[in-house]
Amino acid sequence: MTSKTVALGTWAWGDSGEAGDGYFGSQLTASGLREVVEQAHSAGFTLWDTAVVYGMGRSETALAQALKGYDRGEYQLSTKFTPQIAGDGDDPVADMLEQSLDRLGTDYVDLYWIHNPADVARWTPLLIPLLRRGKIKQVGVSNHNLKEIALADEILGEAGFRVAAVQNHYSLLYRSSERAGILDHCREHDVRFFSYMVLEQGALTGRYSPSNPLPAGSSRAAVYNGVLPRLRALTDRLGAIGEERGASAADVATAWAIAKGTTPIVGVTKADHVDGLVRAQGIALTGEEIAELEALADATDVDTRGSWEREM
């Protein structure tokens, strides 16, 4: 995997492009996304994270289009097998991977995830032949708890492979993976921990407030607009720390996730989002600042666990 400390998320790239139609309510164009790729590439960010379920293939297709012309060795692809939409063929994992490879225009993925835990003992073994054939280079598990991570690792270990990465929702507002000991487990076993929703879909960027809520009609508006008043003290402090360093609240929230030893997956839909990631990498937060931000986050008493997520 790339040594860069941030991965680029393309969940929102699965939106259809119609206002309000899709999770994020973003309006994206092929030329705009190409610009994002160019900006990311020149800044040295090369790991792209997608999934079949992001717009049911639309995100993978849009990503392939935006990466056209780049040599396959110049970027890494991370996509996911989602058990909840598995087909009923003999090998649903291989089938879903083939469809992803087809949309992504490649013959291998660098990192392939079991997206949500369903039946670890059933799905994990099906990754082994794909690893042997080089169709996938490394395996990760997403939204798995410690017991499930250990079981997946044991199954892969019998074939000489391992769980190389864990990807869970982890932000200032949602630290269940830390409290459950998953971050410690990853540190001890040299497993890379990818944190998604570090910015809570924009709610931690400081850009939104009760007077300037998230886009009406989007799923994220339904989740976050009601709690924006309770996030104010936290986003104000993120903004103030950022201001001292010529950065934004979002940059500081991302820098916090890096300081915790995780690799944030940050959704990028505009070229200037990449500039923020460059700034975030350059911010070294003090222990006091980290503790203060976490205390403010705890004081919000907001639970941002996704509908698809279980307690860790």
C-alpha cells in the first residue's frame, strides 16, 4: 500500500448527479472528478476507496473513467464485497469481484474488503483462491468487531495470508473502535486501520450550522441537521486550532485521525478538498489539543452510528 497517510473516498461519486438524488445530494460531473484525480495525483495521493454499493456500481464506473490514461501501477484501488447483496451463484465473492474489476477496467484490486460482517466463516475462505490468483493483493475487513477480525485472520492465516487492514467508522464523534480495543489490536499486529466518516459527512467541517444546514433532501441532512447546534463548540474549536495553522476545521478533524495512528478515508468531490488533505498531513496536534477536542466531542452527547453499523 502507498505510504501516504490519507486514502481518497468515492462514496459520493455514486450519486446520480441529480440534486437531492443520492446519499450526499452532490452534483458531480465527469470533468470535475477528473480534476480531483489530477489534483490528488500531483499531491501524491494514490489510494482510491470505492464499493459496489456506492450507487450500485456508479462510483466504480465514475472512478475508472476519472483514472483513464494513468498507468495502473500509479494508483491503488480498494473496493468491497458486500454480503448483503451477494448473488446466489456458486461463488458470490468471485462473481462480485469480477463485476467490480469490469467496471474498474482492471484485472486486480490492491485491497479487497468484506464490507459488513455477515457470516465470517462463510465468506472469508472464498477470498483465498482470489489471493492465490493475484486478483486481490490484500484483504481487509470493514465494520467487523474484534472477535470477527480475529476469526477472519485465523481463516486466512491457515492459507498463509492475513487480514492486512480494518476499515471502520471512526471520528471525534464516534470512537467505538478505540474503546473496543480495535485500534490497539491493529497497532500490535501491524494491521492498517482505515477510519471512514472522519468528517461525519461534512458535519465536522464547520461549514454547516442551523442557519446553513446540510443539503435538503439528502440522507445526511436527515441524520445531522438536528444535531448541528450541539456540535457548535467542537467545530468552533476545530476552526480556531485550524486558524492558528492556516488550515480549516475539516483539516484539523482529519489531522486528529492521523494523530491517532489511523489512515483517514476522506471523501473528495472537489479539487480543493485535496488541498485540505495536504494541509491536514502537515498539522501536528499536541496531546493537550487532542484531549481537548475529544472532551468537547464527548460533551456533544451525539451518537452518529450509521444504520448499517453495530456496536463494536
